[in-house]
Amino acid sequence: MQQVGQGRILDAVDLAPAEYTEPGRPRHPDVEQAQPLGPFQACSAPRSPEPRSRQARLSSEAWKNTGALPWDPESELPTSRIARLSEAEIRADLDALAARAPDAIEIRALPLPGGGPWLGGRIDPARLTPREFRSTIAAGWRVASYSGLVRGDESERPDFDAAAVLPVPEAEPGDPTDPVFALPAGTQAGRFLHQLFQDLDFPHAAGEALTRTVCDLLDRYGGLGTGRAADRDWIPVVEALVTNVLETWLDPAASLRLRDIAAADRVPELEFHFPVAGLSPESLSAALAVSEAHADAAAGLGFEPMRGLMHGFIDLVFRYQGRFYIVDYKSNQLGDRLPAYGQDGLRVAVRRHRYQLQYLIYTLALHRFLGWRLPGYDYRTHCGGVYYLFLRGMRPHTGPRYGVWYDRPSCDLIEALDRLFGGGQDPS
């Protein structure tokens, strides 16, 4: 690393303090004092939309060509954090960095201009000998997910109800069946429906606007897996399903439905990563024992003890009356009659597919997210719970009695899981 004239030196990367904070540690002052920009935006000043300076591009080229990073303070945007630091502060930080890697980082002044290109200093070829790797790579560090813990699947993709479809009882002769129950099932149909609800503007998803969205997605996305011509026959059925889901009241008081959730109050397909200090089937079961209703959510799991990151995708997070809710769309085919989607049928499906474990992980992710982003956050005040919506079974006239699974894990349970994942308990 080199100094340019009388200026300071700096990597081309913005050295703004990270906004990520480990659980239990105080937030950065900038995050604590700033005003929220919106329900799901970081509570910090927005970065300038302007492109990086010409100096940043030159610094990048210099690094690739010479291994040096020149920096000119005159080129730095006045709004950047580095522009508010003194030269002595920057030099002290860089000296400390160089001291940690004396064989890799050197800080010195560039020579005065001499009329020709600067070619760098002489390098002893012996110093270019690669160092021998003597450390060990921890096998227990990995990226995990609900699917990975339960089925050993990859964590880098959302869950689209890819589990085996349960046999659907045949309808009795002459007994009419709602066509929504006959909608194609499986991974392809699940992907289509998830993407459809991600694209929809809930308050305006009706009539021609809904038809156009469904048709466009069938053309763009590949449809339901039954062939393009056959997929067109399902357009009215898909529209009926969407209308059922948006119009169904989610609470017994008939005060909450997706139809009324504006785009500004929701985030679809929220991806998350959060650190896991240590996790095993035994330690997870011990933490779940705090709640009798969730105590067996990890029973029988056999994943290897791990540490690293927990990764996942939440289908929808929305805000309603100051509380934040989680929604997961389930396209599972539980039967061809409405009673199959009653609370007893949903309870069987939730237990069979370990959806409790899934939404506990999602709730912990949202708990940590809001704890970092929302001033004055409190789980009891701001977390409204989880809705698992079994799309085929939702009907406006039945409200939450069919197709709607709701749970609001206790604060004690979420805090126990937070301690476990944060290192408060060691994996057995």
C-alpha cells in the first residue's frame, strides 16, 4: 500500500463501519441515532447513489497491476465516512492493520514524480515463495438451513413444498369437487405459486390486472408443469385460488387479510443469514423444551453438530398495526375436500414436515433482524406471529378455520433459541 503525495492511503473499498451487530452487543451509534427510512430499511443514512469515483477504479487497476493501493483524498466524496476522518486517524488504523500482517502489508510514501511510470520497488524473488499451509479447516463450519437440518438439502435455494405429495383420496362418483383442489401439485406448481404471490400487488390483484399477471408468469416462468396449452386451462382456477387467499380473514376477529397489505408494508422473499455459534440435535432439543407445544419439533433429527451460518428465505414479512408477521405459502395437496384443510389436518401436515422447526428459525431470523434495525424493539410488542397458509384450503367464507395455521412462539422460547445459536449453550 502506498501514500500519494501529501494525501492519505486507503483501500478502494469503503471503510464504513459495518452495520451488522452480534446479538447482545450495542448497536453502532449511527444506527442507534438515525431515523428509520421505512419499515424494512436500515436505520442509517442512505449511501450516495452516485457511482464510485474515478480514483476507486484507478486504485483497483493499480492493485491488480502492482499490488499497491494509491489513494488521493481530493477524489473522495465529501459525504463518505472516510472523508470525516483525520489523516492521523487513518494512518493509525492502517499501521495497526499492517502490524497484524507484516509480511503482507507495507505502508510508505510514493516517490516524487520523475517523468516516467512508477514501476514499484525491487522484489526479492525468494520472498515470493508460497507459504506452507499448516492450519486445519474446521469441518463443522458450514451454512445450514431448515431443509438441510431436516432432509440434508442444499441451503442456497428456497423451500417450494418439494416434499412428496400425499395421496389424494378419489372423489365419490357424482360428488362435485372444487377445481382448486385439483390444481397440479409438486415442485413446479409450488415454484409458480410462490413466484405469483411474490409478484402480486395485493390490493389491486383482481380482474384484468390479475389475469394479466397470471398469464405473463405462465409464459415467463414455465407454468405448472402440465404443458403450455394445458396450463392455459388452469388460469381461471389460479385466479380463484389467489382471490380466496387474499380475501380470507386470517384472524377470528376478521380484521386482518392479505388484500389490505400495501406494498410499502411488506417484503416478499426475505433472505437471511445469521451466525450459529454451535448447534446439535441435543442442544436444539434442550432449547425447545422451554415450550411444551414445540418440545418435539427436533425429535429424531440426526444432523451433524455444526457452527457457521443459518440461511433461509421467508416467503413474506408484513407489517400490520405496528406488528410484524411471517407468512409462508404452502401449496401442499392435503385432499380434495375442505375438511382436509381444517385445523386437525393442518396439525398433521405441520408435524409431518417439521414446519414448526422451520417457522421457529424464521421467527428467530426476524427477531434478530428487527433487533438490529428497529429502535426500541421488543419481541412481545413488535412480533405478531406466523401464518402458514395452505393455499388450496383457504375460503373467504370460512375465515381462519380452514387453510390457515397460526402460531406465535413465546418470547421465552425465542430467547432460548437466540442464546443457543449465539453460543449460550454448547452443542452436546
